[in-house]
Amino acid sequence: MAEWRKSTYSANASECVEIATGVGIRDSKAPAAHVEVDADAWTAFLSAVKVGR
């Protein structure tokens, strides 16, 4: 079973995006569905977000 983690920036723990290493991204309001994201795509996404700060 995947270990899903919520963002520490989430003000409301029931309405946030969750991630699981090797699995993907999901909406905490709809945990049955998720989007698969590989490690390279996730790293690229994080790099792009950090540049935008």
C-alpha cells in the first residue's frame, strides 16, 4: 500500500493534493483516483515551481 503525504502548506487537511512516491498525485477529496507521475516528471515539475517563487 502506498504512503500518501499531504502538503505541509495545506490549510485544510481534507482539501489538498497528496503525493505518493512511485505512485502519483491525487486529490484528498477523491482518494480512489490518482494520476500516475514518474520520477523524472515530478522532478521537472518541482524545479519549475521553485523557479516561479
